[in-house]
Amino acid sequence: MAEQTTNLKLPVDRMPALRVEPMPKDTNQYGAVFGGWVMSQVDLAGASTAMRYALSRKVVTRAVSSFTFENPIYVGDIVSFYTKIVKIGRSSITVQVDVYAERLTKADNSVDLVTQATLVYVCVGQDHKPITVQESRDQYFKEHPEFMLCLPEISQ
């Protein structure tokens, strides 16, 4: 894990799924934020994206396909989690999460890419067994028919 200073900027073409500022309780003995804390936040950001697509809160983490730590995160950094759906399977949604740290100091303001991960989420039904993504979406519209007008391509 090599700390590097670059001229990175936050993505301008998308909104972060999550933005947080770590606290001192989130750090290890070296002053950097625990990797486990970062993993937890990545899972929350990825899950929220999968939930939005599935139109359900009933998604579970099935796999972490990849997870790399590129740079440390420190207290005072503003950490932004940008997500992108990379694959829709029968019952699964694969989400890529890119994590950036804004290092806002009096001397220098910079952005570093700190973590990249790919996670797989699975839609589940009331019985906690996998259901298709389409079933998840259909169930939502069955319970909330007034929202069918919001997504005309799905209502056909």
C-alpha cells in the first residue's frame, strides 16, 4: 500500500452512494482507519445501490469478488463511495465501489483513490431464499402500483 499524491478529482458524472468522515475510534494503532471499517462502509454503499435497482431492501451480500486497499484513510478525510452496477444476473446484482478520500488541510487539498471493490448482492424473498431481480421489482410494483408510471419501460 503505497501512499501517493496525485491530481485526482472526484467523479463529476455521478453522485456518491455514501459520504462519511471517519472518527478517531475508527483508527488503528498507526493512525490510519481500520480496513474493516472501510469494508463495512463499502458494503453499505454497494448494498444501497443494489437495493435501489432491485426496488427492495431485501438484498444480501453474496460475495466480495475483489477488494484492494490503495492508500490509507485518516481522521479528517472526507470519504466518498461511488458505485456502479457492472452486471445484472438472474438473482444477483454486481456492484463496483470506488472509494476516494478528500484530504482537506490548510496546506493542501487533495483527492486520493483509496479502495476499489466489487461485490455481489442477491435478492431474497420473504422466506430469505433467492428470488430473481425481476421478481423483486415486480413485487415492489404490486405493492406500490402508483410508481409504475415512474418507470414506463418496466410497466410494459
